[in-house]
Amino acid sequence: MLCKNGVRGEGVLGYNSKKVKKVAILSTLAALLDDPILADVPKKPSLSDVDTLINLELGSAMCISIVKLDGTSFDVAVMNSATVKDLKLAIKKKVIELEQSKMGHRHISWRHVWANFCLAHHNGKLLDDDAALHDFGVRNNSQVHFLPYVVSKGSGRHFKRRKHRFFHGLNKLS
């Protein structure tokens, strides 16, 4: 394929090629992330991470301190209109990021975590995933902590599997 000036454009990496632009963007991003002012930005930020951090600076997001069972804590940023589910996703993302930086790839069963532990704020358990955080009194710089949580049989979340029988009701009709 010949360009307008007669030079073949397939094998030549010009300034306008996509690869050169991507390398330039990635090097600029790496230089920005090394700046101490941007220390709270993750190493591989997504667009939502950057958006949340910008909204945190503008005041339309909040920083919540998560206290683990061993007493250590870490901070996550969520929007002011976030739900409990959004907070759980932010916790999951932050813990995976911390584990990656410390020990490399590790698999955490989040289904197991949320089945055995719940989040609490001022002795109120954050059990409803669709409820807004501000309904529980969670504000900027609040502390949310993990609590061991056992689901009672009456709550309906854990129950014995029923056997599905096709003909079990036919003998009652006759």
C-alpha cells in the first residue's frame, strides 16, 4: 500500500502510528504515577478509578477507612451515592491490588468472605447490597469494619436443597 508521497506505509513506524502513540501515552502515565502527589492512584488505574479520585477531590466522593479483623486498615474511595455493593466492589479491588503488590497473584474467594463476614458501621450491619451507604450514616472519613457473620436458618439465604421430583404429586390426585 503506497501513501500519497509514494512511501510504503505498512512497515514504517511514523509518529502518527497507533503503537507510537500508545507508547508515548504509557510513558507519560508512568511518569505521572511516579509523582508523589499522585501516590493514591493505583499503578494500573481504570477510568472509573481516576473518575472516583477526581470526584473525591471535588467533594462528590468519600474516602472510607476499612478496618480488618487483625486491626489493620486501608482506605477506599467511593462516590457519595454509592451502595453497599459498590463499597464491596471497591474493597475487593483494593485488596486484590494490595495482594498483587505484596505477594503476586493470589486467589481470594470473595463468595466465602461475604458468606462468613459482613461490614459494619457503628454497630449497624451493612447487609442489604442495594442500600445506600448514607442510609447507614457512612460519610467521608468514616470507619467501616468487618464482623464475623453467621446467617441464621430463618433468614432464607442458606437452606437445604429440595429434591425435585417429577411425579411426587401425582399419587395425591388419585
